[in-house]
Amino acid sequence: MAGNKINSMSKKFQFLAFIAICLVAFGSLSSEPSFQPGPAKVTAGVLNVRNIAASGGDVLGNLKRGDVLEVTDRSNNQSTEEGVTDYWYKINLGKKKSGWVFGGFISFEMNLEGGLRWKTLNPGGGQKFTGIVVSNSSDIVAATESGNIHISSDKGKTWKKLVPQALGNNIGRINKLILIGKEIWVAASGEVGGGVWKTSNVGRSWAQFGTAQGLSSNNVYDLASAKDGSVIVATDKGMSQTKDGGATWTSNVNGEELDKRILSIAVSKDGKVFAGTTDGLFAFTEGAKLFGGTKFSWNRIGKGESNMGDSINSIGITTSGDVFVGTNLGVSKSNTNDLTKWAGIGGKSVVNAIYMDGNRVIIGTDNGLNISTDNGMSWVTYKKENGLASNKINAIAVNPNDKIIWITSSADGLSYHD
């Protein structure tokens, strides 16, 4: 009897354990994110469509960033591709055909800038990155404050390091890189290695321009190309302009000097020049003469407006004339048609970089990366928890071919999406 009772209790315990396991399993299954068929957008530069839900499947074709998909089903299991773990999704290809794409590179958030998957790398080994640009041939050029430049021609897989030299001088601290046509122009600081540097062959040879050529100072912080093809630069002793590719410089714009420490500059489509100084924002605009009439001169604008600090770190202007100004107190916005009206955008984070890419406004702050496709009406924000190397973004570039965003975060390295 005792043996039968023990045996009965044992069977009862086994049955209860089985029920408990089922409940745990059910709980695990029910915690899985539910799937709903619907539209999605491709966030990768190029995305392969395969005949099965696996990377080893045959490629049926490929899609490009921004393509809209009709997703009809999801794989039972997740897989990991290029360090990203996600499901595979079945999509409608039309004409009663279908294929599978990896979910790590699509987003059900229909704002194209939502759902980007970020990766990080640090080719400088702890050096502080201060500038980045992507050439017309998709070469990624990242610069450090110590004067080193790291170049990748294979989307960041491998890098080569070089130190720009010209007439026996090594480049100084690199503050900014910009792309003008096929040339990379560099703003640098230092009595000997500072000034403006440029290369037309992605770093194989360099030219240096400094005070000997007429620059206001060898401490240069920013550069911009003007409507007439000239290049304007910001220095710690005002602004300088060249109309002959850097051979000679004049220390004024349109005959007027701005004798201040200038951190940032920008030129609008209609030719207005803006200068961000340590004493506010200035624009070369029409104003009243002392004894009547009008003339063009440098005038401070936006003083005291919402989010308009005194330190103007970056300026970006859309093709429609919307002016975004990044300051120590956040972002202020106006339009070239009426520079008396300003609005504060977002919070009060320090803004370090503003990049205009077609209809995208990309802003780097001390508290993350922000992207808008509707002139600042709405934003998508990315931070370290989304895969960025750091929340502090100090330089931005966009590949002109695949539109992938690259950013620098000082010693924390580079971030990009795929």
C-alpha cells in the first residue's frame, strides 16, 4: 500500500511538473513580439531577396534603401546576420511571386530614418576624431585632432593611416573636413601646420594655404563654398575668402570684414553668408545707413531668441532657405526670407554639428543624433543604447552614393548604419 501511495504521489508530481513546464513554455511563446503583416521600408543600402529564410538561399534580386515592401509572413526562428539578430520576413514580389529578406535591415516604422541599425568601429585606437567626409567614390576619410587621417575604401572594413604633408610641414589639429566637387578641403589649427589644406586625389598629395597666402589666421575652424565658386573659411581672427582655389586670400567678404572669432559659416542658395561666432550669429544682409538709404553689411541676428546661445557651433541651410543654427543652448530655426522670426527646436542640448542632405536635416549634439525629413517638424533620435559609439556627436557625413550616415564621437570612434 505504501509503495502504491508513493508511486501515485510520484505520478501526480510528474504531472504537475509537466503542467508547470507547459505554462513556462506558453509564457515564453506569448512574450514573443506578435507579427502583423503590413508595409515596411528597407533601411540598408542594398538588401538581397532570397528564395528561403536563410542567408544561404539563392538571391532572387535586391532592393535599395527606401524601397517599400509588402510583408506577408515571418520565419519561426531568428538568426544572426552581420552581428544582428532578427527574424526573416516573407515579402510579395508581384506576379504571384514571393521572397525572403532579413529583418535586421528593414523597418516597420515608415519614417525611413526610423529603425536604422548602427555599428561602431575605431580605426584610430583611442585618438580623438574631429572630422569626417565621404568622397564621391565612397572613400571614407576620418580625421583626428592630432593631424592623422584614416581612409577606408571598402565601407570601413580596412583602413590606412596617413599624415598630410606639404612642403615639409605636417598638418596640425584638424577641425573640419568638407567635400567640394572632387576635392577634400580641411580646416586646421597650428602656427606651422594650420590653415587650409586640400587634396584632389583622396590624400595622395596635399596643398597648404596659410597667412603667407593672405589668410586672416592659421587657426581655421570651418569652411563653406559660395554660389560664385569661391571658398570662405572661419578663423579666430575673422573670415577669409579665396576665388582661385586657395592660391590667394582676402580677409573680407564683399568688401566687409567681421573682426571676430568665427566658429562656423554657411552660404544659402540665394547667396547670403552666415557666420557663427563666440559672440552670436551674424549675417551679411541689407541694413540702414547712418544718414538714410541701405547697404549690405554684417549684422547680428537672432539675439535673445529661443535656443539661440552666444556660441554658434554649426549652421545648416536647406535649399528652400530654412536656416538651422546649432548653439550651446540648442537649435534655433528661421528662413532667409525673414530673419527676424525665429523658433526654438527641441531641447537645450549643446549642438556640435549640422549636416544637410537633400531633404534630411541631421544634427549631432552632446545627447545623441537627430534626423528630420520634414524641415524640423518631427525627429528620429538615436543614442548609445541604439548602437552609437557615444551620445556626443561632433562630426557628420553622408555617403553621396548609398546615403549611409557616418558620424564621429571623439575618442569613442565612428558610427554608421547599414
